[in-house]
Amino acid sequence: MIARGDAICETAFRDAHTIAPPAASTAGGPSLSALADYLRRVTPIVDTEVAGLRTLPHPAQDRALLDRYIGAMMASEAQYRALAAAAARGDQAGVASALATLRASPASSLAASYGFGSCAESATTATGS
């Protein structure tokens, strides 16, 4: 089960990194329209990752920890959608808020606690780091 979860995370990480991140504008960060375009392509990868993780068996041992990890990933998925929506409407404060929430996600530490190696390392796929 750990290997299957890690394979899901590795695939999402690899797929997300085939998409070039938006270039920085003269203000230092990417324009919101470039960020929205990037997120339009990355969000489906996050959706697929979370859907795959949700199909994993939930063994009795450490079930609560696995449930917390999957819950954190689902919350990150929702934040990716909020981030994409904020970028699409040009809402800089909404973008900053969604990014802060993604960066504060416990998904990586929960993955590590459960024993997922790749998911802990590549949790950045769904945590925006």
C-alpha cells in the first residue's frame, strides 16, 4: 500500500514538473494571468493525485493517520482551486491567502509519519511549495 501511494505521488510530481512554471514579471512574481494559466494545467494533476490517494485501502493500523493525510491532501486540492480562481479574477490578496494556506499544509509531515517516502518529499505537488 505504501508503494502504491508513493507511485501515485511520484507520478503527480513528475507530471506537474513537465509544466513550465509562469515566468516572473518585472514586479518579481508571475502575473496573475500567467499564474492562472499555469494552475489551469496543474490543478487536474492535483485532482488525479488526490483521487488516486482516496482509493488506497485503509488498513486498521494507522487508519486515523492515513485519513488525516488524505484529508490534508483534499484540503490542499480545494486550496489549489481557490488559488486558481483568485488568480483568474486578478485577486492578489486571494492568491496570497491561498498560497499561505497551501504552504501551511500538514500533508508532507503526515505522509512522512504514515511511511510514505515519495509522498512526503513530493507533497509539494499539492501544497504549492
